[in-house]
Amino acid sequence: MEFYHILAARFENQYPQTKIRIKSQTMESHKRRVEAFYHGDTQEIDVMLAFAGTQLNTLIASGHIASLEALWNENDFDVVFSDSTKQIISDQGEPFALPVGYYQWGFYYRKSLFEQWNLSVPQTWQELLEFTKDAKEFADAPLNFSGASQWTTLAWFDYIALRLMGREHYLALLNGQRSFLSPEVESIFSHWQELIEAGGFDNTQVSLTWQEALPFFYRGKTAITLQGNFFLADAPEGILDDIGFFPFPNINPRMPRYEIAPTDVAVMSKSAVNKPFVREFIEFLSAYETQAFFSDYVDIISPRNDYLSPNNRLLQVGAEHLKSSDGIVQFFDRETTVEFTQEAAQLFVEFMQGKLDIDTVVSELEGAREKYLLPKVLQ
């Protein structure tokens, strides 16, 4: 992408004796590159972008990326980045990656329509249920449902699980370390069932992709949408100022507030540790000017504690939202395997359609855990 070349040119201006070679890639080629790294084929790559979560954990486990602990301490990054951000790029407290950007998930709404409909932002689960019933008077669907993009249903599981059981229990589920045959998991689906029975989702949207479902939100046919902020890139410019954001409501008031924040990170190959200017490049990527440019260019949030987005109101709202959270996770599909994700997403769509009951969903998830996740736990 163009901005990578702009960043490279800026670094080369600071260090004229260097020349950065960029290897562009598609999402699929990136996955293959991570797999190659895992098996020791680092392809002469010094610094690579990756996703926090399963992908970063795979790279750490490979033994082929370098610890950034010395660089982290020398630059006092504990002050620059939050504890929750450091947590997701570390293994047993040792940092292995530099966070370069993330974005928030949550509910988006049209402020003018809420005022017109005399609706308030729900802050608790009970208020969300009441909102769902009230919004049916004005909108065809209180909540978004894009069944053709099955992965979008994962956000409902993520947030209900985080609000009920917290971050560590949620991650243990997706890593295969805990069984889905438990009262805690049943509670996730019984809460989700409450939204379904309240008429929150419109089954006529099951054939829509997430992009195809957005016009229903723009026109007020869907009252609120649970999304990552990436959708704003395609939102009509004329309504951007009218779009508001609020966090997923709390369910257990004693539970800390954990949020979904998919995070891009930079890692250093072990073979590059002693190469000239590689450490300097990682430091360059951490600088405020670099991260602010990156954030503004691609509409994501810098994880730096001092980041401000003067030109994008919703990015600034998102930055404050994530900074004030008690911890973050990456999103279902970045915290577990591709195979388990695909099976779970299909189950969730059928559950939302009313085709599967809670016992069936939980049993099927446990079967998928035993097939795709448990073997890795037992290794």
C-alpha cells in the first residue's frame, strides 16, 4: 500500500545510508508467510507486520522472532503503551512485538434518529432488552444481522462472553483449554436467546453480507449496528456527523470492562537483531509522528497513550474508549483456529435463525473443540 512506501521514504530520509525493501502481500500470502516463519523460512525478512492473537502467538512459539524487551525498556515503552496493550504482545510478560494500530468494536447509532424516536443509549443488559422492544416501533430490525458474512455473528458471542465471564475465561475457551459444556457457556447463549426472543434480529437479513446490511442502518431501518470502526470508511459522508458510538452494555456489573480491539503489530526476525538500523526502524514505527500518520491514513487508532485524532471524531471516541478499558481481546477469529472459527460461525447463524437450540449449539461447539482445539492443548 502507498503509505508503507511513504513511511519507508521518511525513514530513509532520516538514515540516508539505508534502503528499505517492501514485500507487499495479500491476506492469503501473508498467512503463508507466517506459516513459513513458523517452520524457519524467514525469507530474509527483517521486520514483518502481523496480527496480535493467534498469529503472533504462532510466531513467538516458532522461536524465529526476537524479544523486544531490551528495546522496550530502553525506550520506556511502559509509559508509551498501556498495560492492556503490552499484555497482548507479550509472552509471560516479555514483549515480542510493537503495537502499531488497533480499532474498536461496539454499537453505532444515528443520533438524530434516537432523538426523533426518544430512545436512550442502553448501558445495561436489561436496558438493551428494553431498547430492543422499543426500537421495533420505529425500525424494521432493532439490531443488525448479516448472515451471509457469518463471521460478524462472532462479535455477539465475544461480547456476551466477555461481559459474563471475563477475558481469561473467554480466551481459555477459544484456546480449547476449557469445555463448552458448562453453565457459564450456557449462560452466554441464554442471554443471546433473550435478544432473539425480544425480536432483535430480522431473519430477512440472513442472506445479506455486512456491506449489504449497512444501508438498512444508514436509512434507519436497522436501529443500531454492532461493528468495528472499519465500516465508517464506506459510510455516506453526509451522515458521518450524525453517527454516534457506545460500548456493549454491561451484564455483570462486577465484571471489568473488556473490549474487542484487533491489533496490528510489528515483529523483528531473530536473524535481523544485529543488522544495522533494524532496531532504529522499530523505534521509528513507535514514534508519535509515525503512528499518527499511520492512524490518520488508514482510519485506525494508535495504541500510544498520548494519541489524539484531531481530524476524526469517531477515532478519538474510539481511542478514549479503548484506553479506559480494563483489557482487550483480538476478536474470535484472531484468538482461535480457522477451522474452529468457521464451524462456530455457521452454528451462530443457525442459532440466530432459531434453527438450533442452546443444548445443540453447546454440544456442537464442544465437538468442534475436541476436533480442532483439544489436540493442540494436549501436545
